[in-house]
Amino acid sequence: MTAELTTELTAEFETFVRTATGHIPYRYQARLAAEGLPTLLRVPTGGGKTVASVLPWLYRRLVTAPEDTPRRLVLVLPRRSLADQTFVRVGQWLERLGPAGVVGLHLLAGGAAQEGGWRRKPEQTAILVGTHDMVLSRALMRGYADWRPMAPVSYGLLHTDTQWVFDELHLLGPALSTSVQLQRLRDQLGTAAATRTMWTSSTWDPAGLGGAVLGSGGPATLRRVARLHLPPGPYPQALTEAVAAAHVPGTRTVVVLNSLERARAVHAALAATGREVLLLHPYFRAADRRRILAAIEGERDHVVVATPALEAGLDLSSRTLVTELAPWASLVQRAGRCNRYGEHPEGGDLLWCTPPEGGDPATARWLTAHEGRTVTPARLLAARIDEPAPPPGPGRADVLALFDTPDTDSAPAPETPATAVDRWIGEPSELTALVAWRALEPAELTGPAELTGPAGPAGPAEDEPDPASAELCPVPLGELRQLPAGRAWLRDALDGRWRPARPADLRPGARLLLDTRSGGYLPDRGWTPQSPVPVPPEAAAPERPAQGCTSWVSLDQHLQETADEAHLLLAALPELPAGLREAVIRAARYHDLGKCHDAFQEKLRAGRADPPEGLLAKSKNGAEPPLPPLRPARPYFRHELVSALLLWHGGHDPLVTYLAAAHHGHVRMTVRSRGDEAPLLLGVADGDRTPPVELSTGERFPAQALHIAAFPQAWTERALSLRDDPGLGPFRLAFLETLVRVADWRSSARHDGPLTPGPLT
């Protein structure tokens, strides 16, 4: 690259960054825009890592190198961070850059993680901001707070045409090894389009990632190191007194404690003195978290008491920072919130103390050696403090075993060692479920007596809707398990009814309901399990107009329209080999052949007035609310299994057959009977006959009998051969599944619209 071209690109990037942020980029950020993101980026705290992680990629994607830049950016923050602020900042940058809608922005953290709109536009340039538990669980095909049949779509997109950025590798715990191993497996097994990873660090590189670019920039901010000597007495009270004495009137003091319990205690003690004090941790509902963050930004003379959530993903500065002794990487992150922008020219105070359980000796030695000295971010970056290596991540065999998604319609069963992913994602203390509060009515319980609480349970009504993302509060699983039995309710995956949660249900990402009258939450303190104060329910979101299919759609029409959508989608994405493109189009054209089965045709016509003749794919819903489909006599019936059997018996290409069968995420690697339906297989009986099907393309599928006796084992063997085919592999195969499913969604959406009140005509 010539010097003239480099100067021109630097000037254009400077304009790009100034438009987005109002600031001039640092030199290293301009280098990233010119050369692309490296494997490892080392930048001192406060040195602009978030800008460096997003805007150079975006500039290359939109301006200088769109064909060589992955279309999705996944910005992964440590689980304990508050991703909301980063999400809002990136949204502000996109709004200033415009035009709206060119770049999608999605949040995969807390309650928002259950939203899946990002999956419907695989061709769009998009940014996903999330915590590593929510994002990495999806990259392992076991998405927390996600619907299991959607797992292959998330998996397929996250491993295709994606630039991963992991913020602060030292704070990721087991997820660091997992992220490294997944990138290695993508390189080994192949992807449909280039997928890369960058890790960022404000300390050194114990993972040996190499390829480091040392970013410099930001003000040479000063922090004076001093040990906080606590007065005699109980630790929380002594710490409270020391914080009050250290606070400089008219400024912000931040207190970071390793324990949520201690943070609650110190916050309460400081609040009792009449001082303006705010509590910050990850366990708030979204609206309350936004309100607290806004209050922190708007106030100056106050104290913020925080858990390690402050360490990453939060743009916050203070005159005085009090921290408990912590591992080196955590301490560096906390120090970065002291005089972060040099707004105190005389320097800030970095005060530390040893918690009751002790702390990291190496970090204590470094702090003691620098007692009374002023340190800069560069000095912290240059320090070498040995830290334990993270545990190993999943191996190739583990990732391949996770490609299966069995029992998607049944009640959750304990994961086997081969398919449990928690140990590769986070420490047990960091895992959370999602809780909402509703005014529940008393309900009668049947079943074991140990499920009932001492005062009798309150249960949701049968028509109680699922909680929306705004209602959900992340709650540590350890604290949730300490609630009295019968307090938490969830919707059963098997029959769709609400029931009391059992111990086995308390998994990462589980969505639960609690009674507002049972307490457990305060708007200014978040999750507070000991609080008996009734919880105000989150305001209900405005109801969306009812949507549904507004016309009868024949089977032939739907299949042709899905094939058309597959053509359009493939044209907007990186070129696939001709054989794979043809397999996607043919699978789209055949995916719903199984709807010809009498059980499905009867369901489509049930309760509808004057259905047309011929084989149908969609039934008309002309009233609000839409008519519920009639439950078939075979409750586990899956029409895509019939599609697979028709193609299987007809000798069609194995990849086409697999993609057609997998288009709802239920019929993939393994197929087995569910519930008590045996000897049926997903609602299909051996010897069932299908009528002849003739497509407008001229293709004919004769009437035939379906044979299921030997099918499950033979199907699994063939599916495994596709997964392990060097020309496919798990990442490409899931991406091809995704393309067929998106084409199906889009063809169905052609006939969706608002439903008007009144009877069907």
C-alpha cells in the first residue's frame, strides 16, 4: 500500500470515526482500519478498545473491503459485564453514520438474548453485542434462553461469515479456551465463508495467541496506589466507614466488591448515612438497569457500589476507586475506571483492601511494591503477573457430539457429559436463569408434596403469556435454588402448560415466573431474595396486531415460492460451490412434501370455512384472534419426517433429503419416538400411505407406503456421514440448514398479514 493511499484512507477513517463518536481515532485504530483486525489486540484500559473492536471492522465492511470483511461482527463481553451500555453506544454510532437499517444491531444478553430477529436476515451486515454465556452457548448448539429447534440457525450463522471479538480475554474464564478451540476447529473443518476471531487484552497474553498489535492511545491518566487500612469492627461496616472517609465531595467514588452479598451490605450501610449511593450488578430488569446507568452518568457527588460487573463493557470513571484485592486482570480492569479520561489532572486514588477470604498474593505484592506511587495505564499493561491457565476447552469429538439436538419437543432431560456445555462457558457461580414477576392466582398442585411451599403455591393461569424480554431479570442459579419449593413456575416443554419448576429445570437461560407477592426484587437493588416487598410488575408492552396467514396456499405454490426465496438468498450471499447451491434450492422445493399426509391436510382444514380442493401448505386465518389449529389425533406428528421418508424412498440426494427434513430443527441427526406414541415415529405409523404429488416443475412423487422400522438407525448413519464429510463438516452443514429455513420463513411471510376481527368467510 503506497504512502499516498495510506494517508487518504487514514483521513477518510478519521472522518468516519469523528462522525460516529465525535473524537479523532488513535493511530492504532486507523492501522486496524487499513489492515484488518488481528488475532490479539493489546490496549491499555481506557485506550479505546470498543471503538477499535467495532469501527475499523465497520469501515472495512461498508467502505474499503466489503468482500474481504465478514458481514457479522459478534462483540463478546465477559458474562459479568453489563452489555447494555456497549449496545447503546454502538447504536448511537450507527445512528450518526446512517442510513438507518443498513447495519443490524442486536443484543444477546439477559432477557434480550431470547430475541432472534438477527437470524432472519443472514445477508445483512450486522453487529451482535452479547455476553459470552449467551453467545458461546449458541456457538456450541446449546443456546441459553433459546428454543432448542432454533439452535442450528444460530450455530450456522455464528460460524459463517463472522468476525468474533472477545473483550478482555483474561476475564472469560473457561470461555477463553472454548473460543480458541472453536476458531481452530473452524479452520480445520472449514466454513462456508471466512470466520475469524480477535481477542483483546489490557494485560499480557498467557494464552499464547500471538500476532499481537500493541495499541497505544488515550490520555496518560494518573492513579495513586494506596492500601486502605480498615478500622476495627465487622468487615462491611469497617469498609463503609473507610469509603465514607475516602470520598471527595463533589466527585464520584466507585467501590468494587468481589461478592454480591457484600455489595448489598455496603450499599445499604452507605444509604443509611443519607449519602447518594447507587448499587450496580448484573441482576436487574432492563428498565431499572438503564435508569441506574443514566443516574450514574448524570450525577457526580455520589458513590457507586458495584460487583465485578464493572470490569468490562462499562464506560465509567471516578475520582476515587476502592477495590477489594482481585486477580490481576480484574484489578487492571477496575483501575481503568479510576480517572479514566484524565478528568482529574492531579490524579485519582486507587485504594485497595484485602477481603475476608484473602486474595491473589501476586497482585498484592505488586500493589504493595507500588504503594504511594502514581501509575499509568501503560505501566499496568507492561506488568507481568502470572495467572493460572484456563481449563481446556471442548475437543473436536465434543463439538461434533453437540451437533445433535435431540428431544426438542420433550421435557428437558439431564444433559450427558458429552453434551453439557456449562463447564466450557463459565464458572458455576456466574450461571443464571431468567425470572419475571406476575400476579399469580392460587392453584391446586398435584404431585409430590415436596413441590409445594409452606403457604401454598400461586400458579399462572393456563392462558398466562410467556414473559417478554423487558420483564426478565437474570438471577444466579445458586441463589434461585435456595428459594422455597413451589415458588418458581415454568412452561412445560412437553404439553405447553405451566407447572412448578423442579430442581432439574434450573438451568442456564431457563425462563421462570415468580409471584409478585412473594417479593425478591427491588427496583433500586435488583434481585434481592430476602426482600418480602411485593414486586411491581413490569409494564406490559403494547400488544402487536395479530398476524397470520391471510390466504389459502397450495402445497405446490408454497414449494415453488420457497425455492424462489432460496435463489434470492443465495444471490445475496458469498458464492457457494454449485453442488451446495443446488442442494439448498432443491431442498427448499421439496421441504414440505410431507404436508401431503392426511393427518396434516385434515389439520389445515379443521374449523375453516370452504377450504379449496387439492393439497394445501397453509390454511387461511381470517379472524382475530386466529383460529387455533386442531390438535391432530397423532400429537407428535412431524410433516418433515414424511418429507424425509418420501425423498429417502425415492432415492434422492442424501444432502437434499437431510436439509428438507431439518427445516424445523426437529428431524436432524437422530429420530426417535416421543412420549408414549410408540410404535409410531413422530406421529407416522408404519404402512401409512401418502397420495401422489405433482409439482408445477413437472416433478412427480407417486403414492407410496411409508416404512419406518429400520429408518431411525439408517437415518442417523447417513446424517453422521454428512456431518463428517470433509466437503461439508458441521459448520457448513448447519449453514445450509439455515438457508433452507430462512427461505421457508420468507415464503410463508409473503402471505402473512394483520388479522381482522370477525368470523372466517
